[in-house]
Amino acid sequence: MESSTRILILGTDSSGKILQFDRNAVAVLTRNGVELDGAPLDEVIPGAREPLLEAVKAGRERTAMLPVETRSGVTLDAVVTVHPMSGSAPDVAALAVVKVPVPLADRFVDPAVIRRALLDDALPRIGSTLDLEILARGLMDVLVPHFCNSGALLLLESHLDADEQPEGPDGPQLRRMAIGFDDDDPSWDALFPTGESLVYPPGTPHARCLETGEAVLCPPHGDGSAELAAAWGRPPVGNMLKGSSKLLLPITSAAGVLGFFACTRNAAHRPFDAYDVEIGVEFANRASIFVESARQYSRERATALTLQRSLLPTGLSAPSPVEVHHRYLPGSRLIEVGGDWYESIALPGARVALVVGDVAGHGVKAAVTMGRLRTAIHTLAGLELPPAEALERLDSLMRTLGEREPHFATCAYVVYDAVSGRCEVASAGHLPPLLVPPGAEPEYLPVPPAPPLGVGGDGPIVSREFAVEDGTLLFLYTDGLVENRARDIDDGLDRLRRTFGNGAAARPLEDLCQAALDGVYDDQHRDDIAMLVARLARIPEDRHATWELPADPAAVRRARGLIRDRLAHWGLDDLVHPTMLLASELVTNAIRHAGGRIRLRLVREGGLVCEVFDSSDGRPRIRHHDDSDEMIESGRGLHVVGRLAQRWGVRRTPDGKVVWCEQGLPR
């Protein structure tokens, strides 16, 4: 490493006699009274004469790795580069530049080496990261061993956490972000653990550094180590720091003093002096810029992640035979938070809405838009709109939001009926869902294409309906799972298909989610990922019943008899009379306003749901007179339904509508 080397310069004539040398050469190479002036280069650096002669003869530089014996008797491997000279001093034919590693005991002696190590070599490279923890470790790797034997980077908690008070009852709270030491003693980690929150007592040099924002130089004695050890209740701290020279370097920004570097040199090395303070302050000033940038990024990212996670669902609901599992993986630290989301919403009549979406872009704005879409999805699911119509409503919402700030999103919306075993799916610019039937190869569903939400298109969004076999897996995901900078999206889709092959339909859903994520963790530019996998199955046949009824008033009596017999069979005698009344009102309403054949369905799943299917698409409503609370006759039936049932609603079907009501099951 360049910062760990010392450069010696020797000027020679064409025969290899040393004519010129710098002070570093004198400090490293002379011993036992031997002078460099006039000495043969080959005696000072054995083997150097050959590359010297080659360089002078060819007129081009030559480099060789040669052993060099220092004045302390230590032999070091040095890189010797001989440069032929022309136009300089008439006797100097070549310049030998010798790079030798700095001995451990001498690394704090040469100011040029310290300055180069701290300010020129590693600091620009380390400053490219916005990860505060990685930055802290990198800065300590520069300070130790190039500037001190041990040290730590501490930052005020109030600048790391917006909810933290600027100063507690005992003083400002600091967090130790990173430590460094060069003696491999595990006691450092035990006594000064990274991540610890601590307070320095008033009057200590550390507290003075925070108060003044200036560097504090502590002499080897009287630095208060014993008092600090007593305040922390850690007696070994005093022994570890006893007799050491300490230098505290403040980290500052426009927000004030952010913290400080605590640098320590033990008694075996030169104590800190005024020059060390000067170069240390310059290092701290440059590091402060990096720390402040990383600190602001970390706080903004934490805020966005908190917002995003608060907007994601805390629980998934589905009919009892449907098993649902989800995974959400935030983007890598190089990527801001995104707008991926997922939903599993249980619907009346043993149905479930499965949704996965992705708002384009990253950051807080994408997360806020995601939250709005999730709220809208819950509202639309409550209205029981078909998937295609629900996505059209979302598209209208996105266009409205886009009037202030352009946004678009993709979304896949699936509704599964656990009674009939049928799925209806629609997609707006989203990647196709993966369907995995038991004992068959996985396939991507050919959903009719539609533009992303907020973009707009010429035609309506179209859904597809199909039947699925019990045990079939339905996998919804966002593009972060299959797409990155290093591979084509088709490769990611093929990998996902292979993951769900070979009997995947029988594997635990948690294992499948983990297998789908394998290989994406190491991507430094990974987008966030949302996935939803469901194992679909119909409810048992003895928990639902369906009857066809004619559009005839006599069908009302038949409906009551069917309800009575079925509930008696299920042992729900307490619900017989209210359910018979509810069914009577719904069937009567269908006969009066729809005509044609009527279908009555009773579903026992979570609650007791009574559904009446008819061929009319008109939505029934409870009506009142304009100037009184007295209902007109046409609204009486639904008023009864609204009073007796826990909830009721209407949803459209391809050939009409369904009016349903739900009651709770007795405990």
C-alpha cells in the first residue's frame, strides 16, 4: 500500500557511486557510522548495480525487488526503480527511487508518510460510500495504524436519531460507530464495543471537545483515564489507556458538532504533537463532509423505510383452505426505498383478492404513492369490483395524482373463488403471474396486456378467468426478483420457472420464497422485492350448497325450506330463522327486479354467507322519501337485510350480479 511505504532517493553516477541522497535515505540506510556519500550503490542495496547499468545503457527506467538492510539491522523487501537522468547535474547519471515498508515502530515518525496515508491515499476512496457504518469502519482503518495505535469514531445520538433528545440528564449521549486497534488484543472489543451508547462525564477532554468543537490534545499523564474507567464501571479501561497520548478530533458540519475521533498512541510510540494536531484536524475536516453526507442519507433512508414499512400490510387474510405466504426484501443500500407492495384480502363468500404492485421510482414519494394505492385497493376490494374494473379505477386515480407529479405503477390483481375453484386475473403493465399446477410444469399466465397505471391506453383493461386444480400454486412478484443490471429479464424469468419446477407445488411456501430469493442478495444495485405465493384449494363440499330456483313467488317458500334443512344438517339451529328471513328478502328482490332463473348459495366459511345470483346488473339500494325518514316499499327488504346481517353487499358477475349478506357463526 502506498501510504505504508517510505520513499528514499539516491543519485548515482554511471558506475553506481552514490553522489546525492535525501534525509529519508540517511535515516533508513546509514548505520554504524557508514556514510552514503561516495558509497557504491551495490553495497548499500545489494543487486542494484545491474538494473542501474541496464537503465543507463538503454535510456529507460528499470525496476527490481531487492532486499534492503536498514540501520536497525532489519532486512526489508524494497521496490527499487532506477531512472536514467539527462540534463541534470553533470555527474549524476541515474536516480534510484527506493520504496521500503515503514517499520511498525517508525510509522509515526515521518510526517510525509502520515499526511499521505491520511489525506491522499485512502480517504477519497472511502468517501464514496453513503453507508454510515461502512464509512466509519473505513475511516478507522485509515487512522489505525497510520496515525494512532487505537481509536474510535463516536457520533451524537441526537444527530443519528431525530427522536433522541440533544442532551440527557448526565450529558450528551454518543454512539460508538467503529473502533480500531493494531495489537490484536480482544480486550478492545470487550471494553469499547461498537454500537454502544455512552456518556462522557462533564469536565473530561471528550466533553470539552464536544462543547468547543476544537481538537483536544491530552498528555500521556493526567488525561483522566482512571476517572473515565470509574464513571463507566470498567476498571480495565484505565489500564488499557494508561500512559498513552490522546488526541480528540471534532467532526463538525452545518448542524454543529456531530462527534469526534478519539485517537490514542501507546507509550512505545512518539506522543502526539502540534504537527499531528494540524494534520489530524485536516483529516477530520475532510472526513466530516463524508460523515455528514452519510448521516443525512441514513436518516432520510430510515425515514423512508419506516414510512414504507408502516404502509405495508401487517397481516394477510384468506379463506381457510387457501394458504398464503409473502416476502418483502428492501432494496440494497445503494438503492433508495421503493414502492413495491402486496395484499391478500379475504372477500365474502370464500373468495380472496391477491394483489402485487410496484410504483415506478424510489424514495419517499414512491412510498407515499404506494400507500395511496394500497388504500384504494382495499376500498375497491370492499366494493367487490372485478379485477379489470378495479385496475381501471386505479388507473384513473394515478392519472389524477399525476396532475401534480407524474407517477405510474404496475399491478397484478387476482380474485380466487374457493367455492368454484376459479380465478380471475387482470394486469396493468405487470410481469405475468406464475401458475404451478400439482404434478405439472409451471407456466406464466398469458394475461391480456395493458399499459401501466397512470400511463393511459386506448382500450379497457381485460381480465382472464380460468379454473385451477386444488393444490395449485399462484406466484405474484415484482421485477426486482427477476431483473438486475447484470442479467436479462428473460434469464431471471427462466430461473424463477426452474425454482418452481420438480414438485414445487408440494413444498412449504416458506422454502419456495427463500429459494426464489437465492442469488439476489449479493446484487449491490438490487431493487426492492415483493412476492406473494398462494396454495389454492376449494373449501370442502359439505361447507357450501347451491340451488337453482325459478323466478316464481313459490321459489321463496322453497328457498326457506332449503335453508332450514341445510342449517339443521350443519347444526346451526340458532341461525335458521334469521337466515330464512334474509334469504326470503333477497330471493323476493331478485324475482321482483331481475326475472329469469335465480341461484341461491349458502357458504359456511368464517361466517355464514347467503348469496343470491340473478341476471340483472342493476344495483339494489335502500331508498327513502325526499322529505321524511319513512322508506318506500321498494326498499323495505334491503332495510331488513341491513338490520339482521353483520354486513351485506353487491358484486357484478359476467351475466348479472350477486346480492349477499353475512352473519357471524355462534361460538
